[in-house]
Amino acid sequence: MPHGPASIDEQEKIARTLTSLYPKQVQYLSTFGMKDWPKTSWHDSTLLRLRRSFDHGALGIKIWKNIGIEDRDSTGEFIMIDDPTFDPIIQLLIDNDKTLLGHLGEPKNCWLPLDSMTVNNDRNYFKSHPEYHMYLHPEYPKYEEVMAARDHMLEKHPQLRFVGAHLGSLEWSLDELAKRLDLYPNMAVDMAARIPHLQYLTQKNREQVRYFFDRYQDRIIYATDSGIDPDSDPQKTKDAIHNVWIADWKFFATDETLSSPNVNGEFQGLNLDKKIINKIYRENAIRWFKMRTD
């Protein structure tokens, strides 16, 4: 369930309704809020609501970048995901065989000046939203601090099934991402909103990208970061999302020479083996989120 104007409880109610109406097409993750953290009342109510979510079929929970670069404790310190207060929540996931989807941090570009960023979608976003551009806010945690907290959380909980959203915020280096996947065998990643970074890396070394997909073919999940504005034209929205899907498919499945407004210059499709395509588009999501297939 994404963030939005509706409360977490309202969003969960919508998710449950959709899973009831479309059980073969819709499954969902729950989440929790940070209000009153870390009081005993927060701890108890959070565990209770998550247990109820699991009883209603939630596949796990998602956490966002507010943990690490937004929320602070009573002393003004930023709250990191390896804080012991989160340990009972993570243990609840482990005990119930559920998945944690973690959008922790941002692309490394967020901590770089605009003219040093690697892809245009990051450059355009942070130019339009300087309030989120960490390069302009040195008082906030550094990229390395957020990643270190995430890694420490995984070290503390080796049994946790964890999917790092947005290539685990390690989109800038396949070597660094591979290092984490080797260190944490219960970690996978999705590619939501980070495919332009893969295309940029393909320009630099296509065979390295192809090798990465071959070696970690069981740990990579296709995902998008598409949203639907209720005030937008439905057909235009549908066409725009469809065009993204087709462009992504061509990048993974063909060896065509391609281009994207998010990347300067052309790049060649990866032409991945059909077995790998099937895994990243379907099989890995089923495995890592324990999705229903009936």
C-alpha cells in the first residue's frame, strides 16, 4: 500500500476490498505508521494491527524512506531501521513467514549535485523538488549511513526475507549490489523506477549487466513505480503505463538499439534468456512474497 492522503487504515481497507473482488489479480502488503514511536502504546498497537493484516492475507509489510531520512526521535536524532525498537516487528515477520519490502534511502544521485547525476529522471525530479535533494541538506544523514543501517538490520536478522525496493538503493553499482546479495542470502531486489540506471550501466558495460542478471536471476523482480492520479484522463494513464511496460520489455527481451528520455544516448537491449525473463517477471515475485497462485 503506497503512501497517500488516506490514512493507513483506510488504505488497508481498500486493499482488502480489492483482494476480495479480484483475488487472482490483487495481493497486498501492509505497513505501519510512526506516530508515537517508540512508546509502549506504539509497539503494542503496531504489532496488533500487523497481526490483523496477516490474518486478512497481507503478504508482508513495506517500509519507506521516512525511516532513515525523515523521522526523528525525541532527541532529534534520525530513526534508523536497525534501531532495536523495530526488532519485534521484524521477528513477527520471521515468525509468520512474511516478507519485508524496504524502500530505504534514495538513489545515490540524491546526494550528488545535479550536474553529477547519472540519469535524467533523477536530475529532473530533484531539480523540481529541492526539499528532497539531500546534496542541499548536509544536516541529513549521508547515503552511506542509511545503507549501513539497512545492512546492520539484515545482519541482525538473517532469517528475514527481505526485498530491497528500487534495486536496494544500490542502483549505481552492480558490484556493490552483488556484494550485498552475496552477504545476505535472504535478500532480493526489485527494479521499480531504477531501470534507467540499468540502461545507463548497460551503456558502460553491457556484458557486466547481462552477467549480473544471469548470476542473480533468482533474486531480481520486475516492478514499476507507476501511480494513477484520480484527476487524470483514464485512457491517457493506461496508454502511458502500457508504453512503459513495452519499453521495459524491449530492454530485457531484445537486443534492439533503444533510447529513453531518462538516459542520454542509445543503449542495446539485454536479450536475456527466456528462463531469466520468466523469473524476473513472475516466478521470483511468487517466491519472495509467497504469493497465491490458485
